[in-house]
Amino acid sequence: MPTIKTRSQQKNAFAGGSMEGSAELGVLFGCLSGVCGKCATTVLSGLNNLSAPTEEEKAMKLDANRRLMCQAKINKGTVKLDLD
Ligand code: FES
């Protein structure tokens, strides 16, 4: 089962499921549609376990290790976020 981690917490996720469960780990969400950028989060490890960046993410020109948690899907393994 895929896992979303921070430095101090973790949460199980469904393969192919959204990262919106990361709200419980401290990610802040706004629009939920890839527009506001509020959910942009640095991924410390496991970037390859996420789906490819969406057009909304590409348009935002985020650093390569930052993803929009409302857009990314977790496919497998562990994704560690830069959160306490
Ligand atoms: S919540 Fe607005 S971009 Fe993700």
C-alpha cells in the first residue's frame, strides 16, 4: 500500500489515488483544481512514485521537486513530503 510521509507522520494511500489525504499531514488546499498553487509541496523522496505532472502543474512552472498535491496521484511506494 502506498504511503505518504512527512518528517514525523505517515498515512496510507490507495494506489493511483489522490494526494489530497495529505491534508491530514499538514498540506493546505485551496481550489483543488490546480489553479491557486496553495497545495504546492516539496517532495523530499519518492517523486517517481507519483503520476506525471499535469498540464496545470507545468503551467505553474514549479521547481522539479515540487508538486501540486491536488493534482498528483500516488502510484506506489513511499512519497516523503517536506513537512513536519
Ligand atoms: S489546491 Fe489550488 S492548486 Fe492545489
